[in-house]
Amino acid sequence: MLLLFMAILPVIAICAYIYRLDRYEKEPVYLLTLSLFYGSLTTCAIIPCEVHIISLISDTTGLIYAFFMSFAAIAPVEEGFKFTVLYLLLRCNSNLNEAYDGIVYAVFVSLGFALVENVFYVFNPSLGGYTTAIMRAVFSVPGHGVFGIFMGYCFSAAVLEGKKYHIVLALLLPYMLHSVYDFILFSRMPFYLIPFAAFILWLFVRADRLISSYIMP
């Protein structure tokens, strides 16, 4: 039960934080719950797609493998399904009426997926455990949340500000950021934790500025 709590807690904490920042018109709880639920359902499609794509490469070492895993197998599938859910959820939804709303829904969709993924990882017989739960609470789950912030920011700009090309950026930007994030980890280059920490810091700072640009008066 403690391990399950550790897997779920970071998702709850980030969702609560993003929800609290919505100062002007809170989004309907039922719609946010649906966002989480639909985000979690994407794992049913994402996992078999990733397994199939990964099976296409035989070399499981080196930078080519790291590039393939990051840019062709994991990031495009995960961000693609998240974007699809967000688009179908909000394309004709009148609740998307403020710029910050896109961020809220995108983060909830992203964290719906992250919730199920996190449970899978922490209970994995070979990869799971308390150390995994802590590391994913610090890096992986917030990472999915940050990718959602970039996606939601661009989605709101496309729908509410008439910046039509931003609908492409709503998919492309989180895909590229997610790919770079995974590539650094998969590459296992000497001292790879240094660029990884720097990239994580940059992601969090940029995400905070995007949020501030919408919620600050």
C-alpha cells in the first residue's frame, strides 16, 4: 500500500498544484477527471505500439539505439496519443475559454498516462521498488507534467489566440523535448547526469515562465 501511495502521490500533487493556479475560472471537476481517465486509457494503445516499434531494432546498445528509442519509439507514441486525447476533448469544448485552460487539461491528460505508467514501473519485479518510486516522483512524473504544459500552452495559443501553426507546435514541441529527455538517459554517455540535470532545470524554468505568462495579471 505504501508503494502504491508513493506511485500515486506525485500525480495528485502536481494536478492539485496546476488546478490551484487556475485563479479566474476553475475547470469542471468532472471534465478534469475525464482528462485523467482518458489519459490513463492511452496506455492500452501506447504499450503495444511501443513494444512493436522497439521490436524492429535488433541492436540494443549505443547512440543509434538511444536515438531510435527516444525519437522513434517512445516520445512520438506517447506524445502523439496525449495530443489526440487533448484535441478530441477540447476541439469543440466551450470550457476552453481562457489561455491557462489548455495547460490545465493537457497536464491532466499527461498525468493520467503518467499515473498508470508509474504504477507499472514501481511494481515491476526487476525495475520497481521504493528507489524507483522516489526517482520517478522527482523526474519522470514531473517530466510528463512539464511536457503537458508546453502542449497546453501551444494548444491554447492555437485555439484562443488564432495562432494556427501552434496546433502543430502543440504536438511537435513536447515530442522534441520528450525525445531529448529520453535520449540523454538512454545514451548513458560519460557524465550524462550533468546534461540531464541541466536540461531538467531548463525545462522546469521554461514551464514556470509559460504558466506565469498566463496566470500573472
